[in-house]
Amino acid sequence: ISPSNPYDAKGLLKSAIRDNDPVIFMESEQMYSDMGEVPEEEYIIPIGKCDVKRAGEHVTIVSYNKMMKIALAAADELAKDSIEAEVIDLATIRPLDWMTILESVKKTNRLVIVEEQWPFASVSSEITYRIQKEGFDYLDAPIRRITAADAPLHYAPNLVAAALPDVPRTVKL
């Protein structure tokens, strides 16, 4: 599980606690200061289900965890050019709800995956494989993966910024 906001973090954590199987809850410490509405009442978010954060018809952008901020910001930038992006938050890495992604690709005919992992053997690699295998005929363009540089991450802020996905790289579809 890899939540992208406080609301999802609470709902998915409650689901993970109640699940009979072991669950790994991946969170970014850089998101600890994020603020958001979190109801006090009880709620859970199902494990294994994507969340369509924004509907669109021209391109599907898939992401998870803190890269959802980049995906949503890129969708805002694209909207300025009348390109409506459907943004999907994976929320759960495994099991992967690839059918929601496939249904979106059937509608938009394009897929961009944004993640901060290295490109080799990543979540975007698996999504790319599954969508090309099951939905190749729906694609009007190659799948684009916006990932971290395939190199160790540096400590200098300017080098970190150059290595990780950002809005301009994501918008440059």
C-alpha cells in the first residue's frame, strides 16, 4: 500500500490492520507534514483498488505516493492547453488494479506513468507490460514512463531535483 494523501493513509492503514494477510505500508517521510481532510468517523479504503482522482479523455496519467502531486500538477498544466488528463492513483501496488488503468487507456488511448523509482524493474515496468499485453490495440502512442534517473540519488538539492520526475518532464508527453 502506498497512499498519496492523509485521507487515503488513514483508510488504507485501517484496511491493512484488518487484513488477514501481511501488508507492507509504504509511506514517504517527506509527506508527513502534508495536510488534508481526515474524518474522525470510521472508514476504510479497499486494498487492491485504484482511485481515479481526476477524469479526463485525452491521456491517462498513473502514479502513486508523493508523485501524485506531480501527476495532478501536470494534469493542471495540460488543462491550460485543453488537454484533459485522467489521473489515477494506484494506492495499492500489489495487488495491482490494472483493469482500472486498462479501462482508462481504452478511453484516452494514451498512458503516462510517473514514479520516483529507477526505470529498471519498477512498478511502471509492470504496468507497461500489462497494458501493452492486454490493451495494445487501444494505444495511439507508446506508453511513456517518467521515472527517476537510472543512477544513485545525490544529496545536493539541485541534483536531486534533476534526477526525480517533475511537472515539466511529465507535461512533455
